[in-house]
Amino acid sequence: MRPAPAPDAPESEVSETASALLTACSKAYDDFELEEIPVIAEEMATHVLYKLGAEFLRHYCQGIWLKDGHPRFYRHVDGFYTKLLARMEKQELQPALIGQER
């Protein structure tokens, strides 16, 4: 498989690389239920992907952190989800308790 082209690569190289990567991975999606191949691409490749038949869905952003690398942020996120789960559990229990009182 070819390495990704440099950010300043000519369009022909970007086109060849994108086409080669899509061809190489297409067999893995033969039995995929959506009949489409999900692709996440750098901005520089979008025009080439459009020429190959791609359709833009949305911008994608992902964040990853390690617990030991950002302890305050990890505690913040953990606290947020702990409160969210507690609220969901409380909402699930309320109808059950009301039903038992009758």
C-alpha cells in the first residue's frame, strides 16, 4: 500500500493515492450492509474523492486523552458522565417505584 501523499503533493499524486487506497479497501466492504464505504479524509483529498464519487456527510472530530496525561480533565469528564448515569438511573427507577406504591 502506498504512503499518504505530502500536504503539498500535486493533485495527480493525491488522486492516485486515494484511488489506490479505495480500491485496496473495497474488498473488505463487499458484505457491508450500507453499500457504501465510510471514508475520513484530509481536506486536501476532498476534491479528489468527489471526482471518485464520494459524498460529503459531515466534519469529523475526535479527541483522545490518557488518564495519567490529563488527570484534571479526566476527573471532569468522569464526573460529568457519573452525574449523567446517576440521573438516567434515577429516571428509570421513578416509574418502577410509583408502580410499586399502588
